[in-house]
Amino acid sequence: MSTRFKPYQTNRTPWAEDLTLISQTVTKDEEGYETVTETEKEIFCCFYDGVSRGEFYESMKAGMQASVQAEVWAEDYERETLAEHDGIRYKVLRHHETGRGTLMLILQEVVR
């Protein structure tokens, strides 16, 4: 877990939620079978239920459905492809800089 703590974002939203970033590594054995290994990292975030209207429609044009977003510190995000919050797994669709040293992750809920 990140040792930094920023009590409030610029719009006074608390950074008190945990987000687990998950990276996947695929390896093949000598017989050619693939094994997926997941590495998890827990960080602080500011989690938002829902996305903006523009973000929602842009993701729909690309054939995806953005459902939530999370603001994280830029140095905590290392291009992980999955995230988990409150037991729900999400796919990271895209990210963009906010101009405050943070990134906004646009997430889609993964249906298993």
C-alpha cells in the first residue's frame, strides 16, 4: 500500500479508498500450455461511481462500456490492465493525466 496520504483532492473528495491494481504475466511451459500469473498491488485512490457522459459515449463508440473511474497517483500506476475495488474486478480501458500529479483510470466491470 502506498505510504502517501492526501486527505482531500481539489474538489474535497476524500482519498480514503483502496484499489488493487493487477498485472498479468503469461508464461508457456515446455508443452506449450499457457499459465497466467497475477501480481497485485494495493494503493489509495479516489473512486467515482460512474463516468461523464462524454466518456460513456466515447467508450460505446469503441465497443466498450465504461462504468466507473478512479483517480490514482501517477507513480503508483505502472500500466496494469486490471483493477479491483470492493470485490468487483474491472478492466482498465484507458487513463489520462489530471494535471495534479494524478491519473484518472477509466474502468469497465469484468463479468466472469
